[in-house]
Amino acid sequence: LRERITSWQPECELAYDITGLPRVVQHVETRWTLAAEGSGTRVTLTSSVTTKPPVLSRVVLRRLSSVSAGLVADLVAHHRTQELAR
């Protein structure tokens, strides 16, 4: 897989397209957004998928959702490790 950054706003947003997937997957975009919230930061991760036939989008999104959940869990674990190291 290859990820090509399509949007980068430091401390605010990172978006990228994912290529190298099976041909039925026409487009995948993942977007991370950061927003100050109280004494912390709200992190939002969204993905969009276009497939042909369109009915496959739900299947691909389900798989991508489980991968995304792992990415968020890794981010939380890294943050906790950094907090403990302080």
C-alpha cells in the first residue's frame, strides 16, 4: 500500500489517499483532525471509500474501520507512555 498526503495543516489536520488496493477499490481517503478540547485534544479519524460496484464500499469500510481502531489505540497507548515518562 502507498499513502499520499493530500492535506497537511500542522497541529490541525492530516489527510491522505491510500493506493495499491484491489482494483474494485477506486478511492480511499483517511483524514485525521485535531481540535483543542479543555486541557486536551480531540482526535477525529474519518475515512471515505469508493468502490465499483458501490455495494462493496461497506465491506471495505468495515475492514478499514478495524484498522483505524488499531491506529487510534496505538496513539492512545503512545500518549499514555509519554505521560508516564514525564
